[in-house]
Amino acid sequence: MEQRKKWGLITNETFPTNTNETTIQTKGTGETNDLAFQTDYKTPINESINLEGGAKFESRNISNYFLAEQLVNNKFETIDNIDNTLKYNEKITSSYIQLNGKKNKISYQFGLRLENTDISIDASDNSLNSKNTYINLFPSATFGYEFKENLRGQLSYSKRISRPSLWFLSPFYELKDFTARFTGNPNLKPTYSDAFEVSFVYNINKLRLSPSVYYLNSKDVIQFETRKNGNDVFIQSPINLDKEKRYGFELSASFSPLKWLRLNSDFNLFSYKQNGIIDEKDAAFSDETWFVNFTTNIKISNTTRMQTSFYYRGEQSNAQITTEPIKRLNFGISKNILKNKGSIIFNASNILNSQIDKQQITGLNYKIYQERSRNAQRFSLSFVYKFNQKSSDKNRRANRSNRN
């Protein structure tokens, strides 16, 4: 997969002094090649116990080029040697074993995954040649109990990993304007979490409720740091905090009052406590936030379906950044044609163009107010045709991704 982007900016300073307009342009290309092999095996030990095992190999090769130029005397010149190519290679080899069974009203599952990760990062200007290898064990356990036919509960534990993206690892500057830059951190570590959850599922008539409480204890949590250099340029980069503890309540609901109407909702409220260092200062911080998502599915006819979704996230903060609430409204409609072998699909994302990050960044002797819109209002119309495919077939995809 190949991506290209080109961006232009005209900027001028009005305070404390007036400056002439300055033109910046950036160019970027990226290429990603992914490869995955997976095998799974399942065998019954007896009538109530099953044993599963498997292995998976994932390879990801990424090449990313970035150039920043400034218009000087009607000619574009490279800014601060920002003309670089970064190559990122990642190989993840894993195997797992899992035992699951059920006796009377009790169900259980025990799992263990062994994983080896090899990562190399090379820069075209020889400023970086980094290699990292680490081995991890990821245990998991689940116990379930069926209280009655329409009510069951579950207690679970799992160890998880969340790896930083290439954008977070690339050490080259990416310009926002002359006063703000972003740079990745090649020393960034993955985030490891121990997750505990108690959940219930309750069904009554056309209503399904699933409340749960959870606790996450994470180390090396990835957070953004903004600092000001000697030239009054603000540089933002990701760093690892020491740890974060999170306590939360989640409620999922599904209701089908009519044959042609289904309503879904997810609500999540959590508090968190972080510890670490940001910009050489103690970043101990605690707060709470919440988000909710409403989805409506309407069956207009046997061949036409419509969906709307609304997402809202409350204010969220850390020791340096406060982000205002965000809301988003999406809409989609699809119609099957040609004896259900073809589909016309219309999607509208962020219809109100309201998904905007509005942030206040507070430093030792400065405050920054910024607005960013990474996912602007977007519309798409597509046609899909299925060759020799049954209506019940689904797109294949690799399960149990090792990346998270």
C-alpha cells in the first residue's frame, strides 16, 4: 500500500511584530507491505473440555519519506535538512495454547501466548540505526457463571500490549508551521497492561443489557510532551509515562422495538491516575472522563438499509494538555441490486464537521491554544459486486492480531 501527501502553508506573524508572509510546502510518501501467516488447531479432550493451539507470523515493512521546504527568493529551499527517508521493519512471531470447558453452569478458559518481536529502524542520513528484540508472555483467564437462562456473569483477566506506530517512532521533524513541529521518539516503549473485568449479560424480551466494571494497571503509557526550544519553537513528541491506573464502568445496550429498527448504545465512564515526568517536571495527574456512542439501524426494505451513529466524548486532560469535548455524527445507506450480487453504498462521515481537537497546552511560561481536524467532513459513494460469493460469506481477516 502506498500513500502520498502534499501540504502548503502561508503564514505571517502579527504580534508582537509584523513579518512578511512566508510560504512552506511539505511532501511525503509512504509505502507499507504487510505479510501474515497463521495456523490454528483445536481438539476435544472430552465432551466438555477443548484444547486449542496455534502459531502466527506477522511482517511489516514501512518506508516513509518526508521533505519540508521554504520559499526563498522565488525558489524553494530545504528547511533545517528536513529531507529524510525512514525504513521500519517489524517481525512478530507468536504461539498460543488455550484450554476451555464448561461444567453445569460454570464455564472457564485459560490461555497463554508467547511472543517474540524484532524491530529495526534505519534513517537515510545515518542518524539512526536502531534494533530492538523482546520476548513476552501474555496469560489470560476467564470464569463464567450462568445464574439463569437470561442472566450470566463473567470474571476475566488478560495481559495486553499496545505498540507505538511508525509516526510515533520516526525521529524526523514534521512541520506544522514555523513555530510548531512534531517529532517521533525512536526510544518509545510499548505499553503493557494488566486488565481485570467483571461483566454481566441480561436479556429480557427485545432488550439486551451488558454492564461491566474494569480495572487497568498499565506501565510505559504513551503520552504527548510539548516543550519550547531556544528558538521559541514548540516541539511535540510522544514519551512514556511510568504508569497509569484506570477504573471504569461500561454499559452496552441493544434494543429492537420493531422488526425494522435496532438501537445500540455504549456508555463508558472512567477515572485514571498517571505518574511520570513531562518536560522534566513531575506529571502526576488524576481525572475522569466519559464517552457515549448511539447507533440506529433501520431496515427500509429487504434490499435497503440505513445507519446513523452519534459519538460524544467529554473533556479529557493530563498534566500538560486539556482537550475540549468532541462530537461526531455519521450516516450511511446501502441498497442491494442485481439480485443482491451488487451494492450501492453512500457514507457521510463527520456530517457536522464537528470532530475537532481543541486543546490548551500549559507549560512553565507559556500557553498554547490549538485546533486540529484530522478527520474532516467526508462523503463517499461506492459500488460493490460479489463474484460467486454467497450472501452469508464474510470477508476473511486474521484473528488475534499480535499488534495489540
